[in-house]
Amino acid sequence: MPIDEQLLEILCCPVTKVPLEILSEEKQLELNNRIAQASVKNVDGQIIEEPIEEGLITENGETVYRVTDGIPIMLPGEGIPANQ
């Protein structure tokens, strides 16, 4: 379920307050390939095991947040540093 555009307009990173945008399919595929290799950790240091069905990324490209069933998971520790 795609994220609501009105919701996207008001969302920002809970840590840096940088606005968010939808994670591109290309970046999502690249991230999911790394997740399949068990080489991606969230901010809390836990290995991400489940692929991302939909995601949001900060406009500066630093952090990815998972979207599950159209609901953004915006917990600071659940963010995924994009530079892994």
C-alpha cells in the first residue's frame, strides 16, 4: 500500500528533522540485496533480516525508514543508515 502523499508532506526524520521522500525502486533493490546478505544493520545495531517492501529516505540520503502496510516506522533506532 503506497504511502499517502499528504502524510509524506509532513513527515521528517525524527532525529535530524530532514524531510523524507519515497525510496526509489533502484535503491530499494540494492538495499534488499544487501539485507539478503545479512550485511545491513539498523541504528540500534541489529541486523535487518526482512526485506523492505516500501521505504522512505531522508532528502540528504543518509537514513532509510521502513514502511509497513502503508505505515512509516519512524522510531529512531529502526532507521537504517544508507551508507552501509
